[in-house]
Amino acid sequence: RILNLHAAWESVQHTFCGSLSDELRAQASTLFQSLAAGRSIEGGAKLPLAEEALFTVVRDRKRALKAEWEERAFGDESVRRTYWKELKTSLAREENMVRTQNARVADQQLMEGVKSWQEWLDKEDDTGIDQICNQLGALLARMPAAPVSRASRIAMQAAARR
């Protein structure tokens, strides 16, 4: 039999890049799923996060994956590029899931904060104003913009009704 080196090389580089892509996808997927499930990840990040903080977490993870890819992947540039693009595309779905969950968790926590605000407004005396304002302010400061907007509107409507 004649050994076809070109076919063997094609097989080796596709097999290796495919396996590496699967390995890195699994690592990233585990991290994103942990984050979406409400667990802290390496570095202490935990949902909900403001958009900028979530962007930083995702960007840093993608940079680490890219660095590992560049270090470990081998084969023709076109093959490496193709597998890297497929990996990035599959991770984009995971990132969107995390962003959606981030907004969902933020909405839940903000509604709890607004409920405390409304209960305070319903009280007859004004004691505890600093505490409730500090609690709500701290909550608002670490949330994504869209849930903050919704919660702020509800809180202002409650105050206006008072």
C-alpha cells in the first residue's frame, strides 16, 4: 500500500483541532453554566452583574480560551481558523444564555428590593430611610441597565402614590 501523507496530515489536524475545540467548549460551557446557575466562578463573579462587569468576565474567558487555542492547536492556518470560528460561534449561544439569565436574576433581586422600598413607604414613620436607601442603592449599582430601569420606574411610582 502507498501511504498518502496528505490524507494522513488532513486527518491528524482535523482530528486534533476538533478534539481541542470540544475540550475548550466543554470548559467554557461549564463556566458559563455555573455562572447562569448562580454559582460564583473563579475570580468571584456571580450573577447578577452590571453589563460592563459581565462583559469583562466573558471577554477575559474568551481571551484565555484564545490563548490556549493558539498555544495548543496545530495544523494548517485555514484548518485552525475554521475550528476556532466554530468554537466562537458555539460559545456565543452560551454567552447569550448567561446574559438572559443575568437579566432574569437581576429582575428577581430588584423586585425584592423594590418590595422592601414599598413596605418602607407604607410605614407611618420615616425611620430607617438611610438604611433602605443604602440597601436599594447598593442593589441598583451592581445590576444590568434594563432591570434597573424597570425597578426604578416601579419604585418611583410607589413613591409618587405615597
